[in-house]
Amino acid sequence: MNAVIEAEHLRKTFGELVAVDDLSFSVAAGECFGILGPNGAGKTSTIRMVYAFSPPSGGTLHVLGLDITRQARAVKSRIGVCQQENNIDPDLTVLQNLEVFARYFNIPEAEATRRSRELLRFMALDHRENSRAVDLSGGMIRRLVMARALLNRPELLILDEPTTGLDPQSRHQVWERLDELRADGLSILLTTHYMDEASRLCDRLIIVDRGRLLVEGKPAELVRRHVGRHVIEIADPAEGLPAFLREREVLFENIGHRLIVDLEDGTALYREISERFCDGGCIMRMATLEDVFLRLTGRELRE
């Protein structure tokens, strides 16, 4: 595998807090690779090490074949980063935000303007190039930040929760642009809290919790491996349902007002449950990556 990222036994500590604990993974050239996890799982700490913002506390990390601890400057010149924060200059126009940023990469002025306008067209922002950045909508700002990350024509694009807070139309527009970039061969590293986003975009992904790796694989494979094909959800289950499921050696999760059953094929069981135990209503649906996420990381809030 031609890897653009190789992390081995990666570790990041802040005093006594261990944010990343013995994490190993690799990202192949041309793929979209996701890092998922609940709040505080170590996702942002991991990618900050990848884009040389925060040095590793242990382990080894190579990006584009370069050692991140010794060749950080060379790595930064070849990657693009779209951080969680919309750290654009509100006093500059949309076009000026890109042109000024291009100076960090010593891109000549005429070339910077040409690339900026090209990226604004790609991100459907060309009609707002003379608008002040502060006047843009949330979706437009995220697309502007992504355009800025592409100015230096990176070999690796790093996206930290790129669509958080966006409406469905804006999210889908960002997804379509990322699909085009991936089709052109760009390698992408993505963190997200949206499981549908990870399923849609990621070729492979890892789920981490408390800084440690839980699972790794393709989204569809992880769903089949850890959940199955179907999920049955029963609202306000009748009293005898848990005993009924245990008799049939069916695994289930009882969360009080709702009972969740994961199965490879739940059609026959769903029919019997709905006829005998479904006082409050029940549904059968296809299993998703969110089911995997909740099964592995739990349902309690992380704050």
C-alpha cells in the first residue's frame, strides 16, 4: 500500500491526561479515511499531530513519507487543512481571504488570483468574490475555508468536522465537492460526528474512544460485523419480551423505554414481535454505522 499517513503506536499527553494512547493506522493514497469517536476520544488531538500543529508525545508518524517530528515544514507545504474553526479574516473580501493566504506558500500574485477564482468557481462562491467574508452564510464560510485549504494544491486534505452546523443543502454541496476531489485522486483525512457523512465519504475508517483504537474497516463491513443487516426497535416493550428474546438466544439492548435487537435477518422475528409484544410500536430498519458507533462507545453523554 502506498501510504500517505503511517502512524505507529502514536501517543499524545497533556500533563497527566492521555489524549491519544498507542494508536496505529495508515491511510492509502487516494482514499478518504475517517476518524470517528465521541467527544474527548482524541480525534482532534490525532489530526493536529498529522498536520504538525502539535508534536507527538510518543510513537512514530510519517506523512507523505516524511517524519513529522523532523520535517514538519515540508509536510505543511504539501497538505491542506480545514479546521473546525472558521478562522477567516472578516474584514477582507472572499477573494482577498484567498489571495492573502496564498502568500504563505509564496504563490505569485497573478497565479494566486487565478487559483483563487478557480477555487471559488469550484465551490460555487464566484458570485460572492467581492463580498466581505463576514456577510456569508455558514455554508458559504465552510466552503470558503475548504477553498483556502486547496490553494496550495495539496496532496493530502485534512478536514476536522467540515460540515458541523450546516443545513442539509449545504452539507450535500460540500459532499459533492469532496466526491469530485476524491475522484481526482486527492487523499482525504476526515473527522466527523455525522455517521451518514462517514458512510457516504469514507473508504475506510477507525473508531476511537479514550484515545485508543476500537475498530478499523470499511463502513459497510463494520456494520455487518458488529450489528448485522437489520435492527428492530421496540418502543415501550411488553413485559415478556426480554424473556422471549433470551429463550431464542437473541442479543438485545434494553435502554428502558426502548429495546433494540440487532440481527442478520430479522424478518421472521419482527413479525412475531410485532404481533405479540409491540404495544407502543416497533420498526425494523437497515443497520447503520451509527448503530456500530453506539454499540462500541455507549449511549451516555460525553461532555
